[in-house]
Amino acid sequence: NADRVLSPRLRNKIMSAEAAAALIPSGVNVGMSGFTGAGYPKAVPAALAKRIMDANLNGKNFKIGVWTGASTAPELDGALAMVDGVELRLPYQSDPTCRKRINAGEMEYLDMHLSQVAQFVWFGFLGKLDVAVVEVAGILEDGRLVPSSSVGNNKTWLDQADKVILEVNSWQNPALEGMHDIYYGTALPPYRKPIPLLKTDDRIGEPYLRCDPDKIIAVVETHTPDRNSAFSAPDENSRRIAGHILEFLEHEVKKGRLPPNLLPLQSGVGNIANAVMAGLNEGPFDNLTAYTEVLQDGMLDLIKSGKLSCASATAFSLSPAALSELNADLARYRERIILRPQEISNHPELIRRLGVIAMNGMIEADIYGNVNSTHVMGTRIMNGIGGSGDFARNAYISIFMTPSQAKGGDISCIVPMASHVDHTEHDVQVLVTEQGLADLRGLSPKQRARVIIDNCAHPHFRPALMDYYKRSLMHSEGKQTPHLLDEALSWHLKYLRGGQML
Ligand code: 0RQ
């Protein structure tokens, strides 16, 4: 591991995870690296959790604020939530223990647009960042840091925190060096300048992270893999959703509204997103590009087959099989992949300029096109909004997708009124389920309702939705977005009381 810490000055600060965790006091805000299970610190959070547990056993209340890039792993979110050590968590999580604490009212959770986190810290909106705990792949002789398998908010954590703890993970491939593009040109309003990125493969920054060596209080060496979980093969619903999207994209090319190689793709995480990528791999489009947040297996396959010429993201999220393939040939993939800070990968200015085609999952949509990405039955958090809002509002075309039913058909994912809204009717251009695709562009709310019910709802729920819509049209006080307010959320209530929406 010694050859990963080339700076003699920082080599002097190498210590155990326990010794480093002892430097983090209760009540502080800690910015941790990590994005979709890539590049999170593997040792210090667990040592800190142990410390918190001991403090709790001694009757002391030890809690910290945890800020990250996005979701991490059981060793971080799981371990800290298990010992009830988190006062407030932001901006995105997907950990089962964390989720349980949040929904039980035992942990505060601030769900934010991923592109906004860094600037909110720069503006001082989130309070003080006391400590940064950041995984890197290496430290150069002059102290510059080789970023790990995700960038996320690391530039901001290193810059803004009073004290910095580095984890140097020798499990990370040394060939990651050179893949990253860290942009240091951001200034605060009113001195902001345009971000000079015009194409997905433009490099506008430098391959290393900077950090004032005086702030670095500990260096911890690790040799531990990222959380890499396998994807299941696309199921029938995912394949059908992918089929509808591909047909739509071909149609848009024929109409001259998209170029033959499409526009930069953004794809959310999960099985459906992966199925769409698999579909593109067999589809007619060549020379594709991606300007996205997370690089999944499907995108790697597209690079391998030569269909995707460049992918820009902030993190990897790969299965073990895809990861070993990437690692075996990283020097070659490096030419096609750029990892950036998340305020750049998700930047509204850049998404709008590039004309990104955004494809994200959802929990439910209502008949007028409002989308709920985060809350089950209106009150229980699932994961968080992640980058879906950054992309949806600024995309060239914003697509949301879901199977038409959940929980074995007890729940309709198309409902009269969304029980929580993350993406308003104004930010949603296309809805897709396995039943079909609703192109909402240019349609009024009433026109949208008919298309969504006809094309996207499951036949089991279609008549009841149409019945609700028609009665709303008759009895609603206003006829722009007709609703029966005493009935609009009755489907959710029925499910909560009886286990079925109908
Ligand atoms: O629950 O696991 O208990 O069975 O929700 O649903 O169908 O497996 O779909 O994994 O694609 O997740 C919106 C959560 C979809 C995800 C969401 C239940 C369902 C299951 C998962 P179980 P599926 P997915 C870039 C973009 C926000 C962040 C984002 C998400 C579980 O896509 O978190 O877009 N998006 N980021 O049973 C009750 C419904 C339901 C429902 C599904 N209508 N009612 N439960 N479920 N629909 C990535 C990042 O930002 C990092």
C-alpha cells in the first residue's frame, strides 16, 4: 500500500481506522465520499459506529450529520444507522436500516437535488462542514489525490471541511488515474461564468483532487472492494418498457426531432434502465453518447460493442462481473469514460445545453402527469429524488418509466392524484409502462389524462381511472385539472386500510 501514498508528509499521518475515528467528535457534520455504492470510505465509518455504540452504552448521546454524494453501502449508512448515530442524513440514501430509521421518525433526512448539494455548502445554506472522510485511489508526491470510483461531492468536502481524513484504498484500480475531470472553475454569484463544456467528452478540469495538506489529520489504508451488486436479467416488463422507448426514439429520428445518433443519454439506476441499455445495444443507433450520473452494466456493454462513443458520469455502479471486465481493460475504457463532480454531471446548464434524453424510474404518476419518485403511499420514503429532478426539468426529452402495477397487482402505478410530487406535470414529457407509452408533449392536462389512462394504466385499473376522470370532469369546481378532492387520494387510503387499491 505504501506506493499509493507517495507524499512523505502524508505518509507520516497514516494510522488505524480506530485512531482516525477517534478524531471525529459528536455533534459535527461529516462529508463522506460515496455514490451508488462506489468510492465510499470502507473503514472509518464502521470504526466510528463502534465508537458511537460504546458512547451510547455509557449513556452519552453521540450523533453526527452525514452528508454524501448519494447512496453508499452497509459499511457506512447501514453501520451508522444501526447504532442510531445519525442526526441528519443528506442528500440520497437507499439503505434498508437507514430507511427504517427515517420512516420511524428516528433520523432526519433532507432529500435534495444532487446538483444542488455542493453549491448549498458553498453558499453556507447547510451550516458548517466539520470533517471530510474521503476515499481516494492514491496520493501523489506533491499531495494531489487520485480520485476513486466515484467523484460525487468530494471536491467540495475536501475544500470546505475544516479537517480531512483520507482512506487510500489499494483495491481500486491504479489505472483509474487520468479518468477523472475535476472542474475548479466554479465561482459564487454574482461572479459565475459559463461552464465551458460543449460536448459530453470535453475535459474542462484536471484529473486530480486538491486538498490543503495542513487540513489532513489522518490517512487510513484499506484494501476493500466497493459494494457491487449483480443485476437480474431484464424481466418481461422491463423488456417491454425498453421496447416502447426504442420505438419512440426511432419515431423521433424519423420525424427529424432527434439526430440519427440521438442526443446524450441519461439513465437512472435499476433493472428497467439496464434493460433500455440492452435494447439500445441491439437497436439501430450508432455513435451514441451518454451524459449521465451513474455508469451501469448496460452502458459498459454499449461501450464494448462500440455503440457508445463516450460516457460522462460521476460514479460507477457495476455488477461484479462487469467490474472485473472493466478492471481487466481499464486503460482502454478510460478513453471513453469521464468521471466528474456531481455538480457538473448533473448541472442544469449543461443538461440543457447538451439536450440530454433523461430516462428515470418512478413510483407512481397521476393521470395528469405529475410524478412521485420518492414516497410510498405519500409518506414513507423509498430512496430519494437523486438526480432525477436535475435531469427531468432540464432535459431535451424527459421520460419516466415504471411497471403499470406494483405489489402483485394490488397497487396501480397510475393513480388519480399522486400522493407526493417530485416532478410536476411541467417536467414530464413521456410516461412509459409495459402497457405502452404516453407522449404528453403539447397536451393540456385533460388531453394528457386520456392518453395516460389509455396507454399506460393496467387494464385492471383502466376503467376505474376513466370513471374517476369523467366524474371529475363533470363535478370538479375547476375544469383545467379536474379532481374530486374528497376522492383523489382514496385509492391510497384503500390500499393502506385493505391492502388493495381497488
Ligand atoms: O419494492 O423492493 O419492496 O418490492 O418500490 O420498485 O419496480 O423494483 O423499481 O428499483 O427501478 O425503483 C422510483 C424507487 C423505482 C427508483 C424507484 C416498490 C416496489 C419495490 C422498487 P420492494 P421497482 P426500481 C439517477 C436517478 C429516484 C431516484 C432517481 C428511485 C420498490 O427509480 O429511487 O431517479 N428513483 N435517480 O414494489 C408502492 C408504488 C410502487 C411501489 C414501486 N406505486 N407503490 N410501492 N414500488 N412502485 C440515480 C441516482 O440518483 C443515484
